[in-house]
Amino acid sequence: METIPVNQPLLNPSALRYVEECIRSGWISSEGRFIQEFEAKWADYCGMPHGIAVSNGTAALELAVGCLGLQPGDEVILPTFTIISCAMAVIRAGAVPVLVDSDPRTWCLNVDEVGAKITSRTRSIMPVHMYGHPADMDPILVLARNNDLSVIEDAAEAHGAECGGRKAGGIGDLGCFSFYANKIITTGEGGMVLARSADHAERIRSMRNLCFRKDRRFYHTEMGHNYRLTNLQAAVGLSQVEAIDEHVRRKRWMGKAYTERLRDLSQIELPVEEGSAKNVYWMYGVVLTDEAAYDATEFAVRLRKEGVDTRPFFTGMHEQPVFQSRGLFGGESYPVAERLARRGLYLPSGLGLTEAQLERVCAAVRMVLS
Ligand SMILES: Cc1ncc(COP(=O)(O)O)c(C=O)c1O
């Protein structure tokens, strides 16, 4: 029996033409027309004025936090339930990550907890749009405005998702994206920061490229990074942006098809589309309820035996040994995130998933849970 993979990218014929152009012209590093076109098209799609392409989503987060000029002891509020890149970006900027729990339905940060965590040291809020569902941005923007905080969206998992008609990653001050191979649009490895202010954009462009000074080559007054994307990758990226509507359409078809077929099962909770959100179902997650006899690890093993590949949900930042050993998050507990980590996984969600494969996944889920 063939195993249905959890993901596979959907590459388009124009990618071949664009990459061929890079190779024929010799523009293969981080200079070339595809970088600018990819940046401009993605920023425009998300409704932001500036796009800075970088080598991956982790680098995007690092530069977005880095451009704020945080001081030691400054605080950034973020969900515990996310990828480690978010907390690392804050720590690498010399600041302190302050955690909040997740909303049990959307799995994004629980906005009601953010206000209580704001102190005189808070500088920024980092909402993460989880598995395709956008965080509830309006109350976050109000808190940010009232407390003079910046908002850094992590939209790595939510290309094309919307909150009240605005695109994820285009709502706050800075929006971060990953274009890893499992993302809705991909460059293999890659990322981008979208910036609302020209100052932030300029600073990020400089930090991306070793902080070379414009007035004197090889003379530096600050330390930067080499987080450049190549023209070859941007060529693939441009072809992907051109197909974004089709990619989002496929994901939403998949999300709705899974929900229709699984909604009667009392042993699992399914993704939602809350309020004014448009969910793009980056990955179709399910969370085992108390009615299920086992946890997500065992569920994954049993699905695997039926030829269905899955991935576990994130383990919260407060449960990460690497942070606990640095004395961070001692004694903190976030019950929703802890439950998601133990009882959540996602099903095959690739852009090329066929209806027959989806039916097979649903039959396996039903069989394993029965
Ligand atoms: C929410 C989120 N942020 C950031 C990243 C980091 O992206 P990358 O793997 O491109 O570094 C990921 C990776 O999948 C992610 O899921």
C-alpha cells in the first residue's frame, strides 16, 4: 500500500522557464530581476509597501525583530504554541520572550491573555497565524496602538489567509513568511519580511546583506547577516506567486472536503473558520478529544500502518529543554498549548492531494478511531 505523504509541493511550468533564464543569463546569486519582482509581487499581494526576500522564515523573523533595535530586558509577547524560530528571534535580539496560551478553537494566541502580559518593558506583540488560520488581529492592533507597541506577524503558515479582508502578514508593522517546500508558495528554502515603514525596510535590507555601508564598500559600522535569497530561488518564487489563487483554492477545497467527511466524529476536533477569518488550511490539523482512547503519538502510529503520513503539532516553548536550561519560563503552564502538543497532529495536506487520497485518509481516520 502506497503511503499518502503529508505534503508535496506544486511546482508550475513557468518555474522552469524562469530558472532557465537565470542559468542562461548567469544571474544566479542574489542580484537579478526575479528578486525584485518576487518581492514586489508578494508585497503587493499582501497589501504592504515593502518586501525583503531572505534565505528562510527563521531569518525573516530574526531580521523583523532585529530591525526594532530592542534593548536588553525589552519584552516581546508571543504564543508558546509555535515554532522555535519565533522565540529564538527574540532571544537573539537580546530581548525577553513573554508567552501566552492559545485559543482552543483557532490554535492562535489567545488575545484575551495578551493585555495582562503587557508591562513597561513590552515593545512588541508577535501573533502567529497557525496552520492557515489567522490570529484575531483587530484586538491586537488596539492593544498595540494603546501601548505604543509594534506588531510582527508570523504568517509563515498562512499565505493568502485573511482577517477582516486583510491579508495575513499585511496587517501589522512587519509580516514574516517562510517559503520552505511545504508552504503554500515555496522557493525550496526561502522567506520574506514585509515592512510597512521605509525605515524598517531599509534597515532589514542592510542587515540581510552584512550591513555593507552604501558610502564605503567593505567598511562596517554594524554587524549584519548573510540572509540573502538567490535569483534562482526567486525565479521559482515568482512563478509560485503567479499561482497563489489556485494554491489557495486547492487548500480551501481540501479543508472543506476533510471537514465534511470528518465532522461527525466525536473523538476529534477539527479546524474552524472563526469570525471574519479566511482559513487557508495550510495543514489540516485534528485534535483528539477526551473520547479518544490514546494520544497523538499513538494515533500517528496507527494511521501510519494504514498508509497515512502525519506530523505532530508543536511542543510549546515553555516545555522546551533548551529554554528551561537557560532559566526561561520556569514553572509556567499553558494548558491549551499542552493539550494541543499531546493531542494534535495534521493529516496529509499537500497541494496535489487528490480526492481519492483524501477519501482514503478519512476512511483510515474513521477506522483507527472506531
Ligand atoms: C509559524 C512558522 N514560523 C516560522 C517558520 C520558519 O520557517 P523556515 O523553516 O523557513 O525557517 C516556520 C517553519 O515552518 C513556521 O511554521
